[in-house]
Amino acid sequence: MNRPSVRELECFVAVAEALHFSRAAQRLHMSQSPLSRQIQALEDKLGTQLLKRKTRSVELTAPGRIFLNDAREMLYQLDRAASAAQRVQRGESERLRLGFIGYMMIEPELVEVLRAFRRARPRCQVELLDMEVADQLTGIREGKLDGGFFAMDPHEPLGTLKRFDWKIVPLVVVFPDDHRFARQEGKVSPADVKDENWVMISRARAPAYRGQIDELCLAAGFLPRIVQESDSVQAIMAMVAAGAGITIFSERLTRLLGGGLAYRLVASRGAVFRRNFVWRADADSEALRVFKEVLRRSRAEGG
């Protein structure tokens, strides 16, 4: 098979991202004519047009848009392979690739787990990737990730995966600081806030969490009236502070609360959030084994 060269892939990605031959040539520190020849050679090998040339710009064709994603992935994999070889040369012969949901990195318990693992396995490089839950699950199943941190739906079949319940955290209702409940003491039940507008993290970002909130509210006889969603915890907090609605979050995230916000614990059975660590059942690396042991010690110590 007449495979594309690495240089052809680099040239295509540069042009596809810049959508301009001149700017792509500058990025690659080459002149425009050799760049055009590299793209033409690539298209000849593939037997399809990847780019539509215009007078002042470039457009991706439908095959070009598909190929761009794969080309980026191929170059990324090559960079990873080169990096792995260099780490072995430096004596860093292990690597642990872990997925996580971005807001978890503000939690000191996870930071301490990573520090403890570093002390136990100083030559192991830990690579952290902020990923959606669905992408983490796919990465773990395909062996691209060693494990991931997220809340897994307890009803989802594990299949080839294993799950460790690392943390159980209380849930809180978050209000604007001028809300009537912000001035009261004690817990708030879901039924108390059934008529409120809600601002929530998107279901794609945290599907198990959203399912849990649905269950809590349904048990109180309603579904939340969601007026805004976001993938960003900070954005949700800002919207609540601005009076757009209320939300429910893990008590650990109350450290994100700035001015204009207040919170109360949720008075409902099962109003807790589970932090899971998920990995593939047949994964048997020594680094992963040590990491899981560090997690178990962290839970036992209440850290």
C-alpha cells in the first residue's frame, strides 16, 4: 500500500487548520510550492480531493474533514511513541494514563493521591486527560487509558470493566445569597425547591450525576425545570450567583463558591455523590496495581 508520509500528514494538517497555504507554509518554515506538492502527493495516494483551493483561502472537502481527524490522531500517536522511547532512555520506563472530569482537579484528596503515587512510583509518568465520561469509557475499553475518574451509573453493565468506589460525598443545594433558603439553617429537601428554576451541568458532561439528580427529584414528585446548562462548573456557579436559578453539586465543590452564593445540605436519603475509579479488568500493569492500592489507602484513611 502506498502510505502517506509523515511529512505529507504534517503539511495537510497545517493547511487544514490554517485554511490558507501561505500561513501554513510559514508555520512549517517552508515555501508554498513544496507545500502544495506535498498536498498533491497525498491526494494522489489517497485517490481523493481533500482540499478545495480558492483564490485567497482553502476549504476542506467532506473526505478532507474525515481525514483531518485521523491525520491528527496518527501524528499524535507518533509523538507519543517518540516520547515513550525518550522516557525509557531517561529511565522513566512506566506511564499511567488517567482520564478525569476537569472539576475534580480542585479536590485536594485527588491531588494527594497523585502525590502519594509519585512517592511510591517516582519513575512512572502520570498523564492526566480531561475527558467526557463517554470518551473515558471508550478509552479504557480500547486500552488507550489505564483508568478514569468519574461517577459511573450503578445500573450500567460493567462488562470488561471494574469499578472502585473511591469517595462518597454529600450533595448540597446552591442558591444565590439573597435567596430565602440562604438565610435559613438546616438541610433543604428536593421538594422544597421543586418550583425553582435550575441551572445544571450538561448531561453529556456528567450523565451519572444528572441521572442521580433526576432520581432524587422524581422521588419528591417532580423533575427539575432546567433553564440553563453548561459543561463548566464555574459558569454554573456564576449563573446561580446572577439569579438564573439554583443547582445541586457535590459538597466538595463548595470551595468554588465565591461571592453571591450560599449552600445547604440536601435532606434526602441517598443524597450523596459517588466518585468512582474505573479500569479494565484484564489490565495488569504494576503501575496500575500500585495506583489502585494508593486509592484504597486514601479511602481507608478518609483522605
